[in-house]
Amino acid sequence: MPNYVRFERKDGSKGAGQIEGKSIRVIEEPFWENATATGERLALEAVRLLPPSEPRSIVCVGLNYSSHLKGRPVPDPPTLFFKPLSSIAGPGDDILMPTGATHVEPEGEIVIVIGKRLKNATREAALAGIFGYTAGNDISERVWQRSDGQWWRAKGSDTFGVFGPAIVTGIDYDTLEVITRVNGQQVQHGGANELIRDIPEIVRYVSSVMTLFPGDLIYTGTPGEPPQIKTGDSVEIEVTGAGVLRNGVV
């Protein structure tokens, strides 16, 4: 299962590569087109990991686990929303509490990374157009989510779109699992095999409405009932093969 990352060197220059043990084999970008090695190899500890993709669009699916619906009817059509690019945060970045926020929760999610241009894709084409998967944290301010007509600030505030650290490829999507921990304690656990709308169907549906481009992200939904987080907490999201996404709350 190759893992792809983006990183920043100590001199500020950026690059991409494949993780091999405790090192990174540097490759040319964009890596979804090829994985041509540059010949450079770096120690993981010598770089700062960045969000592993630079999307044009971030689409999110809401209410896609029965354990999160809590008896509510399944949305039809699916509940979809966007996160702005300004919400992006990566591994090790701080989660910033917005001014006025009173009840913020993490949402651990399996995130799809698109690898091909897709429009009106069949299920088969949708699955073939996926580059890989990463871990995501759909940070949500619940009071705003319930009171506002749109979720633009509840889910789109700065640093509320966290993902990384790596993109895992060559894995059966039904085997993916997501775990959320707050201060080391597990608070969420779910699998892609529990999704109400599975991964190929999500991509197919989104592509029927909008064109998806390589690097775009689709958050697939969160399981269970995540807890409230507060300043000083540490949040971890782990997705099979993609590593552990760690962020502090400030």
C-alpha cells in the first residue's frame, strides 16, 4: 500500500514523495499522474508534513452512518456541503477556536482523494477515478450548525478542514476504518463498510452534479457521536494505511 505525502523542507521549499520506512523517496508532482523518482531521499524527521493534496474543491457528505443519524431518516437526496479552501489544515497544525464558538466537535472521516477528471461517472468509472484515501477531521461548531441556514461558518471556519498525513493507495475501500481519539481516548470508530452510501456511489453522485478534478477531496461522513473539544485538547484521526492525523486545539 504506497503512501504519498507532501512536505516542506527546512529551507522552505516543498515537494512530494512516497514514505518508505522512516524516509521519503522524493517524486515529481503531480504524483497522481506518475511517481517518477527524482533520486532524492529525505528523512521523515527532517521535513514538515503538509496537507497531502491541493484540492480545487472539498465536498463533504453529511449523515452517512446510521450510528450518526440516531434514528433520523436517511437523507434523500444525500446531504452535501462544501468546505472553503481557507479551512484547510494539515498534520500538526493547530485547530483554532473561532471567536464566539461555544460547542465544537471533531468528526473523524475517511476522505476520498480524486485522481482523474470525472463528470457523470458510472460507479465503475468513479471507483477507477479515485487516487487514494486519507484521514480527515470535519471540525464542526454545533450551535452554529443548528441555528444557521447554511453551514458555512459551522464547518468552514479556518482550520476546520483538517486532512492528512498521507494518502494511501492500492487498498480495498471496504477495508478502510476510521478511529478518533481525544486526549488519547477513543471516541469514534467506524468502517467504510458501514456507510449508508458507499464510496463509489458517493463519487458517482457528486460527479453527476459537478466536475471533479485530480486532488479534489470528498469527506465521506462520520460515525457515532463525537464529544465536545476545548482549548488544550489533542485530537487524533486514524484511517487504515493513511497514518494518524494529530492536531492540538488552541
